[in-house]
Amino acid sequence: IVGDSDQLPSVGAGNVLKDLIDSEVINTVRLNEIFRQAQESMIVVNAHKINKGEPLKLNVKGKDFFFIKKEGDDILQEIVGVVSERLPKFYGVDKLKDIQVLSPMRKGTLGVNNLNIELQKSLNPPSKYKTEEVFSKRTFRVGDKVMQIKNNYTRKWQSEDGSNSGHGIYNGDIGYIYYIDKEKKEIFVIFDSLKIVTYKYDELDELDHSFCTTIHKSQGSEFPIVVIPMAWAPPMLLSRNLLYTAVTRAKKQVVLVGEVKYLEFMIKNNRSNNRYSNLAVKLNKFKKEGLLIEDNE
């Protein structure tokens, strides 16, 4: 089993990987050395520092980990500007496909709900050439970046030319609104640049905008550039493993925007909610009773 026990625990019940390690019954190897090629990346260096509770190396010239100091409403405006103009211009990246904003919470000015509204205005503004529909106070527009938020193993997809087809769109899959048919009341979304999926209007509870998404939802995904607000949130959401998870989603660049005090708080806040799964206890019990198969058997 290969995994990262320092990330957020699973969304559902249990904490299997951590329990297996903590039981000390399973042979475990922990990788903690930073090799030469990784030392060039401040993302890797700072990820290790986060886990150790140490101050991060920020704004090292020519590196890939930056902190932009802003306060209050300026944080929101800075994030919108960084995503829509500064990063695409400086690095030559696609502002929709290559940059992902991650927030620890859904509510508030810097929560996912409001950031999606503000980022949509800048990244995919209204146009007479773009069809749109409003559902439950959400505006779905051709070109919007969206995420499937429920596993749907039976939902059919097919390629644009119809040569390939299959079933299954999964929680966390990111796509783009391809076409809206107002007469048939259908929205077409393209995933992975080839899977076109049709949603009836009454099926749109499976979709959410994903110009910004929660750090929890991003777990298991990776993006070239990640932008993260550093501002007030409920203390339970400003935790070390949440920050670690967000930072390690980035492949090429991390940009933090906000106040340094919240970054420092997250690094220090190693509090995690215990999950009483009893798995580690049972593994130890089985070992004592000789019910586990040893390597030499």
C-alpha cells in the first residue's frame, strides 16, 4: 500500500492507512529524505517543513513558492488578479486549465461559493456568444469550469465524433461546459478533453463550479499552479494537514495570498480529530492471538 498519512483523513468513516501504520503490526517504510532533484523545489521543501511545524521558505528568487501579503477585501481582489492576469501573463499558462484556487471553507468572502462567483466574472464573463442558464441562484455558462461532485457509475459519456463511449463520471472530475441546449433543457460538459457528458436540468445537483474548490475536494488531484487564500476561517479548518494537503496539490507553483499570521497558525495547529475506528487495536489483538500470517509463513 502506498499513501500519505499526513494528508486529510478520508471523507467517509475510518482512517485505514494511518491505523495500519500506527498499529506497528504492518511492516512500514516512511520516505523522509529530500533527494537532490527535489531540493530545487520549494514546494517539496516547504511540504516537509509544514509536517515538522517549521517556518517556511517564502519568495525565494527563481523558485516556486510565493506569499503575497494582503489584508481584508484586498485578498479577494488580489486572487482574482493573480489568476486572471498575472500568472497567465508571466508563466504563459492557461488561466482555466492550469491554475486552481483552493479554499479551506465554502462560506464567507474567501469561501468557495463567493470565490466561484467572482472568478467566473473575470475568467468567463457574460457574452452574447455564450449561452447561459440560472439554476438555484447559480449561473451556468458555456465555458464554465465545473466539477462532478457525486460518483455516478452509470452516467454515459462519448467522444465528440462518437467513436468512443463508456460509463462513469466520478466525484472530483473537472470539466468545462461545452454546450447548452435550452430547447431540450440539457447541458453538455466535456471531461478529460474527450468525454462529453449530457446533464438534464434536473440533474445539475451533480455539478458545481470549480474555478475554486475546497481543499478537501482537491485531495487526490494535482494542478500545475495552486492559489490559496490565507485568511480567517474556523480554527478546525486552519490546520497543518489541511495546509499540507493544499500545498502538495501543486506540481509547479504555489501562491499564498493573505496574512502571514494565518499561515503561521496553520503550521502550528497540529490538532486533528481522532477517529475511533478500532482497526489498530484489532490488528494488535489478532497478532497476539496468532491470527496474522507472518512473512515466513
